[in-house]
Amino acid sequence: IVSNAPSAFDRHYSGALRCTLITGTSEQAVADELQQDCDGARHLFYLEFANQEQVPTTFIERQLSQSALLLWQKSFAYGTLYSYQLSAGYQFQPATPSIEQTANFADQFALESYGFSRQQVEYRQELGLALQWRLLRRTTQDEYLFARLVDAQGQVWGQYDGRLTDDAFLGTSAWQEATSHLCRATVSLLPGIPPGQYWLALGLYQLEDLTRLTITASDEQRWIT
């Protein structure tokens, strides 16, 4: 049993299962704690208390969604209890941007590299995505990221939409010119997704009018995503 906040449950629980409070202040620290606390276990209960700080709650959610299979969840007065199955050889680890990529978004953002949490995922898991950005020009707006998992026929089988924030939870309006920012997200998979190969489509947009930023790739070809 792991939880994201101190509670009376921690103080009074006397059952046979290990009960641990996750306190890491970075995603790597949270992943290391989960790896150590699970220690070969095949099932995990996550007690998530509502209205807690983003750290470590966001990191816990992301690590569990990427590395475990969600079996069920049940709400209670103060939050939600999740039940996960842990596969043999599971490894909690943040996604890293290990693949170099050159793409210019409206002469304002440069995508320099990307990476995934793993090469194979299944339904009830989420695909972890890491993006390394460089801000080319200051902006007063918070841009939004979309990511779509698409099959060879163009059908979407997974998606993410949300404000683009870095590991410090700063939106793009707070970024300084010429600085690099590591951003992570998880792409949820749709029920019934069949086995096969998929590709990921992504882009940036502005929430007010849903305008998407034009992309220039390394070969100077331009797209409207």
C-alpha cells in the first residue's frame, strides 16, 4: 500500500501489507521509492488523498499508469483507492528524451528530442512521453499539447490533451527565452486497442481559439498539425 499524504490510516493500520508514504520531490525520486517499496510484489494499492500538492501526486500517478495495470478504482470520502497489478520484471522509471529530433513550432518552440516510457504497452496502461523543448521567443500564453496514438489506417487509439508544463510545473508563459525544458505526459489507451504498430502525432495549440502552431521539420517541410 502506498499513499500520497500522511493520514490516520498510516498511523493506525496494522495489517500484513507494507504501507508506505511516498515523499519524493522529483519523478526519479518517486520512481526509486516505488521500486524499493514494491520489492517484488505483484499487486499494489494506491491510496490517493484529494486536494494534495502536485508533488508527489502527479509523479505517483504517472509512474503507476506507465508501469502497472489498473484493475479497479473506488472513491471514498477523502480521495480514491486504486488497485494495480504489477507484471514480472516491472521497472518504475521516468520517460527520457533519448531520440534526437529537430522540429520548429511557429519559430517559437524547438522540439530537440523525445522518448517513451517503453516500446510496448497494453490497455489499462498509459504510454509515457518525454519531450525536450527549447524556447526560441518569449510568449505570454500557455500553450497546450496534444498527442494522438494512431494506427496505419489513421484511427486514433490513444490521446492526451493538456497544458504544456515542464518538470517544475511551469507553463510556457513562465519560460525564459533560449532555455530548455523537459516536459512529460502520458497517453491513455482506448478500450479494445488491437496488437500492432502505432505512431504518435503531436502538436501545440492555443486554448482560446484552438489554433495549432505550424511545424517546420529538419527538411524544411512545413505542416499545420
